[in-house]
Amino acid sequence: MILIRYILILFLLLGVGLQGFAAQILIPMDDSQRNHLKAYGIAYHVLTYDVEISWLLNYRGGSFMFDHYQEFEDELVVRGVTYEVIADVQAGGILREIADPEVNMEEIRLHKVPNIAVYTPPNSLPWDDAVTLALTYAEIPYDEVYDEEVLSGQLPAYDWLHLHHEDFTGQFGKFWLAFRNADWYQEDVRLAEETARALGYAEVADLKLDVAKAIRDFVEGGGYMFAMCSAPESIDIALAAEGVDILHEVYNGTPPNPDAQERLNFSRTFAFENFSIVPDPAIYEKSNIDVPKIGRNEGTDFFTLFEFSAKWDPVPTMLTQNHETVIRGFMGQTTAFRSDLVKPTVTILGENRSKDEVRYIHGSRGNGTFTFLGGHDPEDYRHHVGDPPTDLDLFPNSPGYRLILNNVLFPAARQEPLKTWLDIQAGVSISCPTLP
């Protein structure tokens, strides 16, 4: 496969297999686009040929533009993605419009194929993962990794890591009360305990803590981590509780440390601080990071994306590219984050101010970054255990799923270390993207 890929790239560069023209392909990402989600897959596909892409931030919903080759146009037709073939002079006019310092737009060059890993258990569980659904639908390849791969040091081989419906605290999702007699739950516990013993751990919580620390090392070393649903909350609880037993005895046979709350260390976490844990197995929540689910109504549950300066703050601008700015909310094990528990160094990308909750956040740690999105499935408001996976053929223009795919392409950007709005307020000098 590697040899075939390089032969195709050679043909492209020599103009033999791919007949180029003095033209560009523009993929609009505004309301004119028939399939927003597959458009991201086209961008990934083009990058596999070592062809750079211009991601036109805030231009027609965050459009893509790249050199015209017939093979790319054919692929657009096959995948049902709306596109325009424009002359180079038209493309130049677009770039001049974007470069105007008076407009909130920017060109970001995508230049590399992100190597993607999804942290997911090998055993079958009665729920799906919105990110794997999005990647599969967009035809973006990824590798599956789990505890053994993480602990054996394989993460540095990847640019981007996704965590979804995962409990890093060793409480098995806190499904004990509702599902402790269910076959799938008992099998999940058995396999987790068996894996922990095989890898030399006395308890699942100890295994998951080391996995969480390895993921933190991956981010600090320059990796990009995206997490949804229960993963953002549970990984921070696990990191804060290192060296502290927070588990009820139904999980490990011993009561939690009586002073567990006081011993939490929030300096170890990614995004949250000053939260309170909930050890009671009869209560579904793991902590007070998650906002209350009682009283939530699909008809009134929305969050708003922030507008950032594309030229001065391109990273959050990339992550919020969309054809809609008001996004329909969706529930999950962790639905949204209490705003007063989010660290001040974290950038809020989307919030529901009336409920004092944030849904979409981004931050840096070491040389890497993390992005957290609350909720389980953007197109299934109240996804229950055992519900069938969402059919994305029914939602090709989903603004919620676009947020996921923005994160997938984010590591492909050619950029210098970028400073955030918080750095600007603190008077830190700014490094803007370096264009080739």
C-alpha cells in the first residue's frame, strides 16, 4: 500500500496520472454544501497525495480550496460533495479578500495527513461512538488502540487521539445501580479486571490511572487529544485522584479514603478544578463537573459558538468553523461542564450562558492541545444504552458533527506555536501561522 501511494504521488507531481489545470477546486462549506461531513473526507483524501489545501477560515462557512486535478473532481462527484472549479485568477481574488486586515478571515494551509487513533475497547458494548461514526462516514481512516497499546508506548506514532465513552476512574461508567445484572456489564467488568491483572495491576483503577497519565504525556509531548461524553470528566477525576482511593467498595471491596475529596490535586488535570467527586454508586454522576440533566428539554437546549479573530486566534477559529453558530444540544454521560469549574487558562469555544454551562472547550498542555465536547451524539438528543447508532446519511449537514471533524483536520495545519486570546490579554507576543 505504501508503494502504491508513493507511485500515485509521483504520477501527480509529474502530471502523468493526474492531469492538472490552471484552476482550483473550491469546496464551499456554507448552506450551499450538500454534504458537509464528506467534504472533510475529501480534504483528507487530497492530503494523502501530498497536495496542500487552503482552509479558508470564515469564508463561506470555512471552505476548502486546492489545485484542480480530474481525479479529485471525480472523487467529489462520487462522494456527493458540492464543489466549484474556479480559475486561478478567481482563487487569487478570494485570497486577497481574505487577506484584507479589515475582514475576519484567514487562510490556513493544511499540509500533512493526520495519523489518527481512537481509544476504544476491543469488546462490544451497547453504545456507539460519534467520532468513529463521523470518521467512517467521511471515509477518514483511523487505528483502534486500547490499554495495552497505550501502555506499550504506541501513542507517539499518532498525531491525534480520540477518547469517547470511557471511565478512567475504575467505576465502570457508574452503571452499577442500573446494569449490574446485565450480561454486557458483567462481561465488561470481567474483561477489564482480567486485562488489569494481565498487565500487572491489582485494580482496574490503577490501570486506568496509568493510561490517563500516558495520554497526558502524549499531549505534553505535542499530541492532539479530542474527548467527548464521559472521557473529559473521568480523565480529570482520575488524574486529580492519583494516590487516593475514591472508589466505593462495590468496585474494589474496600471503602474510599475518608479524606479523598481534600486530597485531590487539581494541578494534574487538563481542564477542570475545584470539583467535588461523587463516590456513591447509587448516584449516576461521577462529580459535579457535569451539569444536572433533570429538566433539560430538547426544544430549548442549545449552545452558541464563540466568534474568534481568524487572524489573531486561528486555532479556536479552526475548531469552530461551521455553517451555523447556534448548535442544538445533546445529552451524554457528561452532557456539559459547569463554567465555574473550568480552569481560567482554558478557552471556551461554545456555551449556554443562560444555564451557566459550557459545552465545547480547548486548551494547551506542554507542547500539545486538548479539546473537550460535552454530550454523546450530536444527532441523538438522549442516546440510551442499547440504542442503534446514528445513520449519518440522514444528517450529512450536521453542525454538531462538523465540530468533531474540525478537530480531525486541526493537526494537518501548517503552523507555528499559536497563542490564544488569554495570552493576548496577558501581553504575550503572538506567533501567526507560517505559510509555505
